Amino acid sequence: MIVQISIDRVQFLRGDINSRRRGIHPPWSMDDARFSELCNRCGECLKACPSHIIVSGSGGYPVIDFSRGQCTFCGDCVKACQPRALSFPDDPTTPPWSLDIEIDSSCLSRNAVVCRSCGDQCEERAIRFQLQTGGYSQPQPDPTACTGCGACIAVCPSHSITITPTSNDHAASTQAREEIVNS
């Protein structure tokens, strides 16, 4: 089975052929193509974010910088977005984004050092620690419990946690809804 991955020119030039380093758009954003089309890079979402985690990324598009803090999902960025590159879904239970969490081998706990900073910070308990043979605990991320708030990123002393976008289910449903309205 051949899997095709769509990457842009910047990702190609940076050697990011697996699309692992692309920025995370603010919550409730459209899919990448639609977001790039609608976002006019005005910076209003940056100004509106009370956590100051939305920054200007590649090409001036807004991206999330979890090293600055966590997303509280307040929705202020969506309210400030005039071109509607960010918009709330019809179904309020729709998650704001779909992200994967990974903890790499540089994690202190994975190297027999007692550290539970990420687990202590996670309100959703998406990172739990499993006791292993030898008496130390290993972090076990639960992607189904993870909201993608990023609270675990800034507190990690070894910078071992990465959150990457997987898809944006809300974007697909919003785009389909727009196509129906516009036809």
C-alpha cells in the first residue's frame, strides 16, 4: 500500500517530508488549504489570545507555541477572526483540533529519573505513569483523553514532549457546510 503525503514547498525545503514540523493552527481552524486561503494574517487572533500562545509562524500565519503556555479553549481567537479562518462548529462537542502527543526517549522518567511534571500538569489525566520493573514509572500518554491544550509542553524539563497535528475533523465538516450554503 502506497501512502501519499501532501507537503508544501517550505516543508520540502526544510526536509520535513513527513509533515511532522508543520505548525499547529489555532483551535477551530479550517483545514490547511482553506485556512491558508481565508487567513489574511491580520494578527487579530494573536492579540485576542489571553494566554499569548498564538504567534506569527511561517509566512505570517498564526501558529500555536505551547512553550509559552497552554490553550484554555476560551474561543477569543475565533471571535476575533474576521475572515473566518477560525470558526466554531455547529456541534459544541466537536473537538477544537486533532493532535497527536509523543514522548521521546529523552524523557527523564524514561531514563530512571523521577519526574512527573507533565502528568501533574495534565488536568485531563492524558499522561499517566505506569510502574515498571526496576521501580521507576514510565509515562503513558492516552491520545483519547488528550485535549491538545499543551499544558505538558512548557513544564517538561527535558523538552521531550511533542504535539503534532493529525487532522482537523471540524474543518472538514465546516467546509462541507460552507459548500452546501454557497451552492
